[in-house]
Amino acid sequence: MKSTRTLNFINMDDSDIEHEYSGHCPKCGHSPLHSRDCTNWCDDGYMDEYDDDPINFSPGQEFSKCPECYGTGIERWCPSCGENLSDVKIEWDEYA
Ligand SMILES: [Zn+2]
Ligand SMILES: [Zn+2]
């Protein structure tokens, strides 16, 4: 018996769930904005320097702010213009 795969969820997997926020993009005014748990392998917004430089750092010694989510652990961006809004203060009001 031949198995077939459906591609309905080609853009979705369990670790990549996006949410919509009612905030407006400060750059282009687009709404809603999108967010998801940071996929940059950070730990609640911070990266262990040891992962980048195991010679000069030991695990847990030094942390740097994640360049994707800016220390928030949540990536936020404008789906229209692509602006990274993780560190931008916006009234985030999740509705989806
Ligand atoms: Zn991050
Ligand atoms: Zn925008």
C-alpha cells in the first residue's frame, strides 16, 4: 500500500506556531502583527556564549542578548514590511 503525505501543514509545525497581535507596525502601519516563540535557540531571550565560543567560555558563564528576539524570548515582526519589532514598545494585544 502506497502512503501519501499531505502538505497541508507545510508552513506549520509544533514549534512554529504564530500568533497575531492587534498592534500596528510603527514603520508601515500594518496590522495585525505576528509573533512566535523565538526560533533562534535562545533560552528565554539569551544565548549562552559557550555555544558560540566553547574555548573562551564555559557553559552558563556568560550570556548575550538574542539578536532575534532582543532578550524577550518572543519574536515579533511585521508580516507586511518584515520589520523586526521584538524590541519595539507596542501595545501588544493578542487576539488569535
Ligand atoms: Zn531569541
Ligand atoms: Zn510594517
